[in-house]
Amino acid sequence: AQKITQTQPGMFVQEKEAVTLDCTYDTSDPSYGLFWYKQPSSGEMIFLIYQGSYDQQNATEGRYSLNFQKARKSANLVISASQLGDSAMYFCAMREDNYGQNFVFGPGTRLSVLP
Amino acid sequence: DTAVSQTPKYLVTQMGNDKSIKCEQNLGHDTMYWYKQDSKKFLKIMFSYNNKELIINETVPNRFSPKSPDKAHLNLHINSLELGDSAVYFCASSQPRQWRGKETQYFGPGTRLLVL
């Protein structure tokens, strides 16, 4: 079974608008962490944001925020005020803290920001 | 200063050879990782190394072995390279995990391995 699902293979957004990238996860571990990464066409991996399963508040890092809905097992990434430089692949990932620190990635979503 | 560095950036080699990829971090982090990204961009964790504790992804062939001479280095050694090993390999490090605390990760630039 897929541990991390990203249902949007590709997304388009107009510059300066907000966009939400979906991520759902599956785990029975009560302690886990959720991660989002950005990979531009140049190939480097950039860590964006982290959410712990016990965190009461949604994580935010600048223009990035994580909409964490624990009961629904979703961890959507929200990018506000999109910029052309946000065009990239975005990966959601989960680490299960008690199951040998199992770390799994979703298949990614390719975001294209239109001028 | 580069936070996480990897060498080489490109590696082209013949099937059956043994090769190593080096990774160094100057952030004082306790945890380091190796990831593999295949041609379809699918990412998989291979190893994590935290305070001398090695956690291995059980799907990784034993031809792959991480070697950590010290806390700042986690090298990846690959024996008997196969065509399917062609991929991009990323090293990363993370801040020491505090219980229920925030975490960030820093990635190296990646090593593009091509096995012929």
C-alpha cells in the first residue's frame, strides 16, 4: 500500500496566486514527521518545511505553510504569492519514528508557475 | 561555505566496478542520510546514520555500504556496480532531533552515477 500519495502529477498556478499541493499519508505509528522538498530543474533537493505528528500548530516557513489535518492524514503544502522560481517538482515525505525510522517519499507534483 | 558537499558530482563507470561517493557536512549535525533518485524521479532513502547508529533500508542491496569515519562524513561505497544502480545519489544531514522538536535538512548537490 502507498504510504504517501500525491494525487496531482502536475499543477499550474498564475504568478502571485496561492497554490495547494496535496499529500496524504498512511501510518499507524503515533509518532511521525512530515516533510516537503522542492527540486528545481537544476536537480538540487531543497528542504522546505517539517511538521511533527504531535505539533499542535501548522508549520510555516516564509511563504510555505503546511495544512496538517491529522484525522484526515493529510499534509498539504500551501505556497502563497507564487513566484516564477517556484516552478519545480515538490515531494512530500514521511518518517515513522518508531518503525525503524522508516522514511518514504511520494511520487511528486510538478508545479509550473505561469507569468 | 558549502553546508553539505558531495564528490564527485558525476561518476561514469563500467559494470562490475567498485566506487565510492564522499559526503561531508560542516553543520555539526548528528544525523546523515543517503537517498537514491531514479530516472523517474522516485526518491528512496537508503541509509540514515545517527550517533553511530546505522539504520538501513532493508530493500537496499548489501553491495551498498555506508562508511562514517567521523561525525562529519558519511561515504557511500558500492561494490560490483550494476546497470540498475544508475541514478542520482543525494547525501543530507539534519539537526539533532529533539523530542517533538522542529527539524530541518540540508542536501548535498547530488552525484549523478551512470553505469555502462
